[in-house]
Amino acid sequence: MATLTNCRGFTLFEVLIILVLIGIMLGVIAPRLGRDVGVSARHEGARLVALLQAARTQAIVTGRPYRVDFTTHGYDFQRLNGHGRFAAIKGALFRARRLPTGAVLKGFGKRRVVMFTPSGLGRTFHCEIVTSHGRFLVSGNDDGHIKGLARS
């Protein structure tokens, strides 16, 4: 049978040091986690603007119409194929994308499609990516130009 003198535990000082270190780590990490949720609208909005501009450019360069179908939680890029139908684009750049948890797309009417023609022209549209901490407005005009604006 082992005696109690051989068993050694933590001193109160050691436990307090560990608690202070955990508190410091939480103090550094917690604000960043909250900020990431708010910033995600800005990041996703900027990504969407860049992808829409790239789709417009591809439509002009390839001479094929590109289309973007939007849902509440994401969007999907499609290109007119040789059979006269729109088909999903395979590849890393124009893959279907889903918004981060807590983010939604709003502002489209009944028609949730944006089209880019080989002439570079498009249809006027407005939408916004909304999270609990911010919004990012995305709009396009008849000339096919797309712009974005972050709102808090």
C-alpha cells in the first residue's frame, strides 16, 4: 500500500498560474472570434465582387454567356455549353460556393440570376450579404460593371 507522503499534487500557486495563463489566452482569442463573424460579410462580399468581375471577363474572352444562380446561402456559376444549355463550371475558381454559417444573401427579387453576355453587358442587380455584425452591398449595372460597399 502506497503512503500519502509519496503522492504529490499541485500547489495553490501553480493552479493560480495556470488559471492566469488560460485567462490571458481567452482574452486574446475571444475578441478575434467575434470579429471574424463581422468581417466575414466583408470578405465574402469582396470575394463575390471579384468572382462576378471574373465571370464577366470570361464571358467576353470566351464568347460564351456566363450565369450566376443565387440562393439564400450561396451561389453557383454556369456557362453556356455547346448544346445551348447552361451547365455548372468545373474548376476551383468558378465552383459552387456556400456562404459561412450565419451569412445570407438578400435583396434579389424573384429572379435570382445574374447573366453576363459576350459583349460584357449585364442586367442591373442589387444584393447584399448580411451577417449579425455587418452587411456588404453588391451591385451591377447594365454595362456589366460590378461594385461592392461594406456597411456595418
